Amino acid sequence: MSAHVPPTTDSPAVPDLPEAVRRVQRGDVAAFEVVYRANVDRVYALCLRMCGDSEAARERTQDVFIRCWERIGSFRGESAFSTWLHRVAVNVVLEASRSTKRRLARVEPTADVDAIGGRMRESSPELRMDFEAAVRGLPPGARRAYVLHEIEGYKHHEIARLTGTAAGTVRAQLHRARRLLMEALS
Amino acid sequence: MTDHISEDRLQDLLDERLSAAERHTIEEHLSACGACADRWAAWVELRDRASRAPRGITPPADWWPEIRAAIEQRKIVPMGGGGAGSPRPWWTRPIPAIAAAAVLIVLTAALTTWLTRQSSPPAPVTAGAMAIQVTEYERTVGTLLGQFEAQWRRLPPAAQVEVARNLMVVDSAIREIRTVLQEEPGNETLLGVLLASYRQKVALMEHVTQAAS
């Protein structure tokens, strides 16, 4: 087996995304830029909504693409690359949130529907009209359930499996998220 | 109308979690109760807002340079195995814990192979090039896998166990080395040992494939 010297920025233009993915699997950094640019908006949207703040979303987005680079050898083409990447992104965000949750276990406030809804309205009246901001203002568990179900289309049992919680808990978090949003947006 | 529909029931309706009979009852109520119909319309509007949310949001800055720098500075290389959705190979399933001692043997053997190769005049090989060779080996393993598994199933049971055990040991060694490499990604000696381990893995797979055919 001959040694393969990885091309860098001098690689020719990548004709299409599947070919770019194959080239990334061979260590082509330039092809990875193509993959990055084709997917970053979708990954960032997921991270921003799931994390609730832009700085964490920036970190997670970068983590997602570094993880993608590390693991792209395991992508076998059995699903669309974007589906695979989306799953990587969800896992990265959830792993980070579990880690944060462990650190803040005794600090994270318990969410109270009335208090949070009221706080969102009082602190920033314009949030009533801004759906994205209202989603970001949800408490973490409710926000993850809401984003994964309502925006990303995951089913309750899939979210339960991803987050390691009971399906009933996911449903309760989802209901709570909707109630809070309803208050914040009304 | 005093017996309004609860919020949870409306959300269950939204999630299509109700039986046909339950749904029918609620829909009848909604057609007769303006207050509940208004609340229902609000839930539907909220759901629609979520479905209209854009799939993508453009980041406020271009983060590619940072990502590229992270990849290149840490000399991270794409490697297969262990990623999202990739099933563990059958030989990594639990087999009696001989691995700890055997990993050491394999590491020693791989290191010996590596050092032996180093004693002859070697062509200069960079960590990056070695990392790419690792990727090539991963690809070879992937290519061999289907045929190898088919041939492995034809082996006598005792041979199957022995081959599985050997592969498990090599894979354990590879995992161990990768773990250390995460801390020292530019360590060329470790990369050399990793390459030697992959050589052993590929040689074993090829041997089984050819011997059984």
C-alpha cells in the first residue's frame, strides 16, 4: 500500500458534494471546506436553537465539524451525508449539554412556567414577536425537546433515546416548551 | 359551555396522540366552543411557526479558518470506526478478558516491527503522511470486511474463535494507541506503531480471506 500524501489547499475544484465527501475521507482539507460551507448554516441553526446562546453555538458548530472530520471515515454512505452530519451535530450538542449540566447541577434554576413566561415578557417586550429569540429563551430541557421535535422532526421516542430520558418526560418538556412559547409570543 | 378542553389534551391532539374516538369528541367540542377553538387555533399557529422556521441560519462570521487551524494544528486525521451510526464489528463484541495482556503483546510486536523497519534506512515519513497511511489502512479494512466475514463464517468454530480473538486484540491495541495519540497527535513513534498494528490487522484479514477461498 503506497503512502498517500494529503492534498491541501491546492486541490482542484470539487465537482459535487458526494465526491467532496469521498475526498475528505482521503484527508483532503480543501474538500472539507466545501463540505463545511455546504452544511454550516444547517449545523449552526441546530446548535443555536439547541444551545440557546450564540457563543455556545459557535463552539458547538466548530466541534461538530471537527468531529465530522475525525469520524468521516465511519460514514459509509448508507444514508445521505447531511443526515449523518445532522446526527453527529445532535450528539455533539447533547454531549456538551450533559457535560454542562453535570457542572451546573446545583446551579441550574428549575423552570417555572409562569415565572419564565413573565420574565421573558418583562425583560424584553420585543421577544413576544421574535420566535427564534423565544425558543432560545426556553429552559434547556424544554428547548431541546422543542427544537428536536417541532423543528427537526424527531419523534418523542427518538428524542428520549438521544437524551437518555423517558418518552413521558420528553412529552412533558415539549408541552412545557409550547406553553412558554405561547405566553412569550402572545 | 363550561367543560373546556384541557391544554394537555389540545397538545395531544396536536401531536396526533389521540384515538379516533377521542379526536372525534374533541373536534365536536371545538366546532361548538369558540373559546376552545381559539385556543386550538393558537396551538396550530405555534406549530406552523416552528415548521416555517428556516432550516439554516447563516453564522455571524466565517469560522472555517478556525476549524481548519484546529484540524491542522492538532494533526487530526479522519479515521473510521466508532462514529455515529457505525455498528461495532462483530469481533469487538465481548470475549473473555484476555485483552489486557494480549494488547501489551501486540503493542510490543508492533513496536518491534516498527523499530526493525527503522533500523534499515527509511525514507523520511512525516506524521501527516503516516496519518494518511492509517486512513488508507482503514479503507482497506472496510474493503476487505464483507469478503472476510463471509470467509470467516466458513472456518471451523475453533478457528473462528481464534481469529476473532486475534482481531479483538489488534483492535484493542489500535484503540489504545489512538487514545494516546489524541494527547500527542504528532508523535511519530506512536503513529508508526499504529501503522504496524494496522498492517497486522490487514494481514490477518487477507490471510483468512485467501486461506478460506
